[in-house]
Amino acid sequence: MEVEAAKLIGAGIATVALAGVGIGMGNIFGSFVSSALRNPSAQDKVFGNLLLGFALTEAIALFALVVALLILFG
Amino acid sequence: MAAGHSPLAQFEIQRIVEFNIAGIDVSITNSTVWMVAALLVATFVLTLGMRSRAMVPTRMQSIAEVSYEFVANMVRDNAGSECRAYFPFLFTLFFFILMCNALGMIPYSFTPTSHIIVTFGMAAVVFVGVTIIGFAKHGIGYLRLFAPSGVPLVLMFILVPIEVISYFVRPISLSVRLFANMMAGHTMLKVFGGFVVSLGAIEFVGPVIAALPMAMVVALSGLELVIAFLQAYVFTILSCLYLHDALHPGH
């Protein structure tokens, strides 16, 4: 196979990581909503953890982006 | 697409004043300028805000007090009260990253934290510092960090290598997280900005269609401001957690 074509396919495959990130994001926000509805008074306390979890999960998606860019231009 | 309009062109390092000491390139670049700007803004806001020390704080004093309390609470809650000695370092780290990220949101500016070498430099300082603190406080007992207590011996053969790997991956994940967030965010803004320009060039209907990506750019800018703060927060809070590990290994 041509190296260029293989690079493009590889970069495309690297974005599969987004599936896992999607599951993770949905899990974080879904858990937040259900816990906030069960105990509205705890909402403010959980909100900080929500942002932390969001940022950590989002970083995984960006790792995939970095890998894809490395494959394309590295 | 022309070279100057590539979404990645904004991350190019440009030498402003060229310096060369003993064959090492120490030129003042746009990255240097914005890092110094971040330092100056942070110093200015904090010293100017605390100059009056009024009982009823002015706006500037509120900013300084709220940011101090925010980081102080974060350090106390996550690293423990014996970490007060390291508070100045963590506060500096938080403010430097926050200012670099925030100043990068100004159009035509440069984000120093969008370069892996800058973030890796900071992450390496945290990693080496935490390791030295751990060994200085506990001696060889710091290695208990890699062997959690109350785990059966059979599991240890799997767990210890995992713990060792996760320890040495820390500086990489810490630096790549910040760098990738900044780089991806600014690239995304530029890509959507490009959509606005190329859609707006269509005759008659162009400006109407271009309003859609324009709204997206506005929303993304808001998200990026949140991310700029959030990434500074995450970087500092993870440093706090690593410090906590160094002070209490093997809990």
C-alpha cells in the first residue's frame, strides 16, 4: 500500500477513540443530572467534580487528535 | 489554502529580536513576549489589587482576594494542610497558566501554552519536584507508593508494573492535556473562522449562510474561555494530588 494512503487511513482510525470519549462524556453528565435530581442540595459540591471529569475526559479526545496529527504530519 | 492561512500557522514561532550566545539561539520570540506579558499582567493585577488593603474591597482587590482564596482552598482540600509550604509554587503555576491561556484568547495574540515544550517544561518541574519531595520526606519508603497496602501478593505482580508506568506517564499526560486543549481549541476557532470567510464570499446568500458558522465561532470562543480557566485548574489540582501522594505514600 502507498505510505500516503496508509497515513490517511491510520489518521482516520485514530479518531475511533472518540467513541470511548463519547461514552465517557455521556456517563459523566448523565450521572451528574441523576445525582443532582436525587439530591439538589449537593449540586454545587458535585459541580466542581463535574468540570474536572469533563476536562479529563475531553483530554482523551484531544490525545486522539494529537495522535492523528502526528500520523498525518509527523 | 495558502500557507499563511493554514489553521496551524498561528502557532508558528517568530523571532522578534535575534540573540545568539555561544551558538545557542536565545532570540526573543513571540512566545517569549506573551509569556512575559502573562507574568506582568498577573503581577500587576495582584500587587495593584492588594495595594490599598481596604476593609471593603474594591473590584481589583476582590479579584486578588478571590483568586487567592480559590487556590488556597484547592490546595487545602486536595493536598492537605501540610502542603501550605508549596502554596506559593502552586499559586504561581495556576496564575501563569491561566494568564497564558487567557491572553491567548485575544485575537492576533499567541498562546505559549499551545506548545508542548512549554507545558512539558512545567510538567517536568512538577514531576521532578514531587519525586524529590517524596524521597526527601520518606526515604526509600516512598516506593510504597507503587505497592498499595492490603493487596494480595499475587495481584502485586500485575499492580506494581501498572503503578510504575502510571507514575512515569504523569508528566506526559499532564503536559499533553494542556497543550492539546489549547492547540485544538485555537485550531477549531480558526477553521470555523475560515468557514465564515469562504461562505461569506458567495453572492447574495453568502452573508446569511455565513451567520451560522459565525454563531459557532462566538459559542466556541465562550467555550474556549471556560477551557482556558479549566485547564489551569486541572493542571494545578493534579499537581496538588501528586504532592499529596508524595507526602502520604501507600495509603
